[in-house]
Amino acid sequence: MTVATWLEGLGLAQYSAAFAAEGIDLSVVGSLSDQDLKDLGVTLMGHRRKIMAAAAQIGDATPEPIALAPLPPRAARVDAERRPITVMFCDLVGSTSMASKMDAEDWRDLVGGYLDEASKAVTEYGGHVLKKLGDGIMALFGYPKAQENDAERAARAGLAILRALEDLNTRNAATGRPALAARIGLESGPVVVDHTGEVFGDAPNIAARVQAAAEPGTLLVTVNVHQQVAGLFVAEDKGRHDLKGVAGRPALYRIVRASGGGRRGGARSLTPLIGREDEITALTRRWERARTGQGQFVQVVGEPGLGKTRLVEEFRLRLAATPHTWVEWSASQLLQNTPLHPLTEWGRLRFRGQDRLAELVDRI
């Protein structure tokens, strides 16, 4: 229906031209005031009241179909993508026997409290809980958002889960509930993640087997994870294990606690650097200027895994024969709530063993 047809139905077709001249259609007639109608030339009060009364009912009318222009071709959906991730499997120990001895509702509450704490720890360290498998969880670090230290985040989240479980057991002991024990396994590797979030690859299977091999209350990781977090955690070599469905006898490590160090030790075992001569040359030129007293600043920027740390390591090796002082401060998103952490951590390591305040001040 057009505004002309509508006016004609009211017996007021003489105003159609005035409405059309002002671009007034059915979508706006309901907002016209008495003065607006006067301006349109509707001089008779009776006609104005008739138009306003009919306009108030316009919302009940069925609007004309609106012809839409065809949408542009939809971009092809990415059905799957290949990416490196760290997979965590966390499961309760002896849950079947405990569940058989408890009321179903009490068991649900007990497991629910544990799953909430575990999920919270994963989320706080940037992980994604992909599945809750009864009394266990499968979590991913590196999906859907990849970060440079996903393996470290996964290890810290695993330790946080074990600590949270200890606190939960302390609270539950007051109500007579049984103590819970979890075991956690980590593996890093390339996988394919489809658009539903399903993960395909060896890493999830290996992480599940590593979890099964862990002792109650421990966090066990593969050598792939250990190489990425070496130096950041105190780790215990648990030797080689036979894992069902896994070729060979992979070496496993128990993560005991964070070491307090701010840098991965695994980066010290270096392979030859290829294709970065231009960047090394640029750093060397800045170094030569600094040696002549011209202060220099260089910022190395790149996506996670592109080789920023590796480039700096290579540059440092080339300075080995030249007397210099190397000061390294490490920042981390995991410590963003610790004021001035890079500075205070460097001072703690640099002046370790200086117990007397006077000696410490002299050294500073």
C-alpha cells in the first residue's frame, strides 16, 4: 500500500500530491504532528484528526514486501586450519570407586566444584576448555587465540589446578567429603582444528596417554613441552615410558614447580640461523654506533614463533669476543599484575646473596 492509496481510502486523496512532494510515506505518517499537517496544507481540523487517528493504526497494516538487492557472494568458509597447540588432559583418580560410595547428588556437587576450579585455572592462563569429559577436562592452549608462550601457560595452569584441588580438599574435609586427586598430562604439536573446534592430530591422543601415566597429584609433560618451558620450571626426569598407541618410548618429565626464572632455557640449544643476515647486519651497525657513544634503540617486532628471541640470541653470540655488559629484563602477561616485575626480578637475580643492606646499596 502506498500513501496515496491510504489517503484515498480515507477519502482524502486531494492531499496525495502534497505528501508526495515532501517525501512522506507510510513509515512516517504516524509521527506527523498537527502542525506538520497544517504545513502540508491540511487546513481542516476534521481532516487532520482523521489522518492522525488512521496513522495511529498504521502499525497494524501489513507492509508491502521490500525488494532486497542480492547479497554479495559469501566468502568461502575456512573449514579447518593447521596450527601448533598445547593440549591438556586432566582427570580424577579413582573416581569410579568414590562415586559408587556416594549419593549421586553429593557426587555431582563434589565433581562440579573440582571442574569449576579446573576450568577457572585454564581460563585465567589463556586456555580454552574444549570438552568436559565426565570428571575430566580437555583444554587447548593456542586455540582459538595463539600466544607465544602457550606451553608455559599450560604448565602454569596445570600447577594451578593441583593447588586449587588442595584448597578444595581442605574445604571439603570439614564436611566429611573424600579428598580428590587429579593427574594432568600435556603435549605440544601441530594439529588441524575444524570449524566446529574439533581437533585432529597426535597431540590430543598423546596428552591423554601422558595423563594416564602420571601419578596422582602430579603434572606430567612430554619432551616437546619440556623443551619449550625448560628454565621456567623445576622439572623431574621420569625416564622413558611405554604409552599405548604411541610409537617408541617417549621421555616424560614431571613439572614440580615454577623456578622463578624469567627466560626459557631451551632457547640456549641453538640450530644454525638461516635467512636473517640483513637483521643481524642492522643490529651490528647499531652496536658499532653505541660503542662510539651514540645511544641506540632497536625494536624487534614479529608474530609469535617468527624468531625474535632466536635473532637476539644469535646477535649476543657474535658479541662474545667483545667486552660488554648484557642486561636482560623479561616481561610476561602472566605477571602483569606484579608491579615493576622485570626490574625487581632482575635485581633479585643480580644481587642474590647480598644479605647486608649496606653491601646491597653499594652494589646497586
